[in-house]
Amino acid sequence: MALSKIDVANMLTGVTPVANGGTALTSMAGFVRQVVSVNGSTADAKTATSYADITGMSLAITPTASSSKILILAKVNVLATGGGDDVGVRVQPLRGSTVLAANYSELYISDANEDPGTIGELKINYLDSPSTTSETTYKLQGAVPSGGTATFQFGSKFSTLTLMEILG
């Protein structure tokens, strides 16, 4: 019986199937390329109705492709005190100096006058399209629109900011 050699390399087009040593992927879109994260633990009290940076909640990432998206995940702990019966606390994400979502996460706490105050947690889950391959800084800002004091990262409660590059 005669054996024939088949030149598979010249016959295949597209992606090599997994069984033949390929990945079976036509695109890496949707995959996580890199993750950076920071924990903030420095207490930062805010009393102003206008937004101000939250200490330690700033982080830079350099996207590998201009089509990449950046997923912003954050958990911000807060202690609300004073200001009457109700204290409102707000957090918003920024890329550089650009507000991405105004008043993104909002928490109103009743009985903030109770000693030692009321503990809350604000979360952010936001997908950004920076359209750049340059280093980009993201940060969080906080405000207290209804009076009182919001102390972010109080006591041993830390906050977390995580950035994930998602390939586009």
C-alpha cells in the first residue's frame, strides 16, 4: 500500500483547530490582558458637597491596544457621622480629570448621628473605552451632598480600586 504525504499547512486557512495544536481562537477580544489593583487604608474625611479625590484611590494602567476597554471595579468603605438624621455619600470614577459617571455610586444613611456613626460600602463597576495605548490614570472622588462627614477607609476598613484591561 502506498503512503501519501498531505501538505496540510497549505490546505488550512484561518485558525488551526485545537486538536492540531492551535488555540481555535480567531480573536482575543473579551480576554483580560492585565490587572492592576490598589488598597487604600488612609482615613480620609470629607465634609464638602463638591467632589474631591479619595486618598490612595488612584491607579495607572497602560492599555496594550487602542481598542481595549478598561473595567473599573471599586469597593469604598465609609463611616458617615453628623449632619442631622440622614447623610448622603457619593463616589464617582474619573479618567484623568474627566468624570466618567457623575454621582455613580450613592448611599444615604439614616441615623448618622448615632455614636459612632453608620458604616456603609459603595461599589463601582464601570467599563471605560479610553482609546489609547498611553498610560492612563483612573481615580475615585467622594462628596457629602447632604452635610455631615464621610470618612473613607476609616479604622481598619480599607477600600479597593482594580483596573482590568479587556482586549477589544
